[in-house]
Amino acid sequence: MSTLGPQTLGELGEAAVLARIFPRLPESGATILGPGDDAAVLRAPDGRFVVTTDTMIHGPDFRLAWSTPHDLGWKAAATNLADIAAMGAQPTALVVALAAPADTDIAVLEGIADGLRDACEALAPGCGVVGGDLSSSATFTIAVTAFGDLEGRDAVLRSGARPGDVLAVSGALDLAARGLELLFERAVDDSGAADAARAIALRAEFAAELDAQLAPRPPLLDGPAAARGGATAMLDVSDGLAIDARRIATASGVRLDIDSTALESPTSLTGGEAHALLATFPPEVPLPGGFRVIGHVREGEGLSVDGIPYDARGGWDPYVDGVR
């Protein structure tokens, strides 16, 4: 046992762990009642709220050897808040559940809490953590539920794209995928296991790519801006541009035609975990925020690139990419 007293989750116990974590978490501007009771109470000025949930599991979704605790908290917040923004809503609150081995040092959870706080403050000011759960598990798991306020607007769905609309994106499409490839190529030891020292060195050399993968910065403010600006359809590009564009096409009953010259690289089509925002807009609407045109909505169905049907596979699949 440390001379500083109990430091692992098993030594401290749930009450002491929570007492260490709560002060580090960001407060939500929508909170009426925060952590401490059986549930939180939030304001919903619009009378409606947007809600989404996601789970990050050690192995398929992250490697502790590659990510700092701060990275994990940041990414858990950012990836969920991107789904809220993609509906055109303003992120308001997070509920976070953590399951970790009992011998986990408390500093790991404190780092995750700091990452949650810093991501909310940087990406979605006013959003905070209002509750959650803490449990023991042999596999480190982070589950986040995020809430958002539509601010009186209708949600922007995947099904609203119409022929004649322009297809636009806000955010980088290829950096996160390249970061993941670099980690698997150059941050593993001779046995194929994730190597922390190599990951640190790699991050110093390829900061943009690895930061995009380990601590993404989705353009959250552009989600509500797109809704205010007349977006007809929108989603978070989490599984790859080709996969996610096809989802808008299918839901809307149209064909999305992507201009390859508007993409950063061929990886843009198939790289996953970009957490950019993909939206369609009427052609006469000025594009808000960081949106840029990458294609058009046509009559028909499915996806094409430069007018040619595109059926190639690719993108992020946790049952394939995460278990490599």
C-alpha cells in the first residue's frame, strides 16, 4: 500500500472514489439537481431533448497503452457530443458510467474526469456531467449518455436531403483513420501488443493524426449553426464518409454524389472515427461555420463518386478494426 494512503479503487471504495471524482467534473448549465440523488433533474426549455449513448471498451475501442486517462475522458465526451450536435442540438449534459478493475489507481479516474471537464469546456461550453455509475470489471469500460437542447428548432434528421441540395462537411475526414493506422503499424511491440513508449514517440512525430484519433475535436458548434442555417439532413461521420453518406442517401431516398477533388485524400472515403459533421443544404443557403462543399444530392439512390457508383467497403467496424 502506498505511503500516501489507499490509491487504488479497491482500496478506496466507491464512496471515497466518488468524493475524489465529483469535484473534477464539469457542471451543466441545465442542471436543477446534480449528482447525489438517485437521478439528476435537468431543465428542458424546449420541452424536448435529444439523447444518445455510446460505450468505449478497452480492446476494441481504445488501448490504455496508447491513450492517457485525460484522452479517454476527452474522447468519451467528444464522440457522444458529436452525435448531439449532428441532430442540430446544443449539448447540455452527460451521464457517465465507469467500470474498472479494482486495482486501478485513482489517478486514472481523476484523469478521465479532467478529460471530460476539459472537453466540455473546450467543445461545448455549458455542458456538464450530471451523474452516472461506478462499478468493478475486469475490462475497463466507459459508457456515456449525452443530452441536448433543440432550442425550439426541429431536429435535423438523416432523411431530409433533396435532389439539388449541396453536400457539405465540417471537420477533417482522414486524420483519425491515419492516426489509427500509425498506431497499429508503429506503436506495437514484437508480440503485437500496444506499446506505450512507442505511442508517445509517435504522437510527438504525428501530433495531428494521433490527436485526431485519441482526443478528437469535432466541430460541435457547427451542428446547431447548420440547423439554424437551413440544413436538410445531417449526421456525425463516425464510421467513414462512404458508409455515413450512404446512410443519408438511404434514409432520404436520394443519391449522394461526392466530388473526389474536394477530399483531402482517398482515405477520406473509408477512414473511420473522423467525427466530422456531414450535412446537406439547399443550394441557395450560405454555408455556416466550417462547412465546405464536397458533393451534391442527385435523383436516384446510393452513393457515387464523380458520377460513378461507389460500392467499395471500408470505414470503422468495431468487430473488425477494433480487434486487430
